[in-house]
Amino acid sequence: MYRVLVAPDFVVAPSNPDFPPAILEAMKKACADTGSNYISFWAQVGGGGIASNIIVTTYPEKWLERYTERNYAQIDPVIAKGLESVSAVIFDHRHPDNAELAELAEGAIAHDIGLYTIGMPVHIGKNIRSVTTFATDVDVTNARDEASGLMAKFREHSHIIALTVTEQFLKNDPLKVDLTDREIEVLYWGAQGKTDKQIGEILKISRWTVIAHLQSAKTKLHVSNKSAAIARALELKLLSRYDQKL
């Protein structure tokens, strides 16, 4: 299962002519929506180990060469800590914790990667641990609304990217999900851009009942927010069952 896909600056490298378009589009959209400089994705499937890694990166070629040659993934905190964490990991390139990280941080700044790298972990089921990394120049360590809003976007897109990547590589082992008709209806109308209140009015149920159905669907789909639940349901073609009833 070990696979590395490389698309420096979002241009598919000649060595990866079969780079799945869905993955590249998801990463392009995430980059544009968050204003990030670069995005990468790392996953360990099953028991871990190099044979079970999936890596997707859009780093520029010169930085990717240096990152690979010096095996920075072994010390990069957003990877090393991110794969084991359930919350965001922030690496401030201007304030590394030790000499080893100082070399990595100085290199990132020199190659215009960004002043910060944020790792957003996503665990899919019991067997897949992943982290999507976002390189940015925006200070995400402060309490301003801009920083909190950006972190929310990182979290949302990390779920979408994780689901898109694993869908491409784990098609033979699809996630078995048994959503109720009502859960599918709620996600369907959410996919049409309706708010929880509007969905309640359409289905003639309370907003809180809508939220309860969304929470149940998120749990079954192993995601943490509404947008990721909708994205996953679309990928699994669960909403088409309801679409056909209209």
C-alpha cells in the first residue's frame, strides 16, 4: 500500500502521471480557501510501518528534495506528533525547540514555505491515522478571530482531503455505513446549502432534532463536522438514494 504522490506547486510531476485528479482538486481547493502556501497529507494504515504509508505532497521541488534527502519527516513535529494526536499541532518556524528543528525551520523559511506549519490529524475508523499539513505565513497562535476562523477551515479541509485520499486507495475496503433515511435526508439538504433551521422547516422537525441526526451521522461516518459528513456521504453515494426519491 505504500505510495507517495508528488505534485510540486500543484503541477503533477512526470513521475506521477496517474495522480488522482480528485485528490489534486481537493488540495487545490483547500489551499485557495485557507490561503495556504503548500499542503501535504500523511497517513498510516493498519499497524503502521513504512509499508502502510500514504503520502501526498505539493511542496516545491527544491524543498521536497531537501526534505526527503535529510529525512525531515522523522523530526517534523506536525508529522511525528500529528499522527499520534487528536488536536492540531503548530510548528512556529521562527521558534524551533532544538537545534535539529532549527535546521528544518531555517530551511522552510529559506525556501519560502511559510512561517508556520499546522498539522490537522484525522482518524478514520480504527485503522487509519492521518495528518494534513498546511504551510502559512498567518500567525495562528494568537486569539484573534482571523486565526480561529482559519483553524476551523484547516480542520474542515483536513477531513475532506483525508476522505478523498483514502477513498482513492482503499476502494477495495470501503467503509460500511448504515445511515437512517432521516440522517440521509438531513445530509442531503445540508449538501444543498440549507441551514439546520431551514432543514427542520423542510422536514417539519425541530432544529435540535436536525442537529441530533447530524451528530448520529457524523459518528457513523467517523468525521467531526457537518461539511466532512456531507463530503463523505457524497463519496459513498449515500445521498443518491434520497435524490432519486425527489
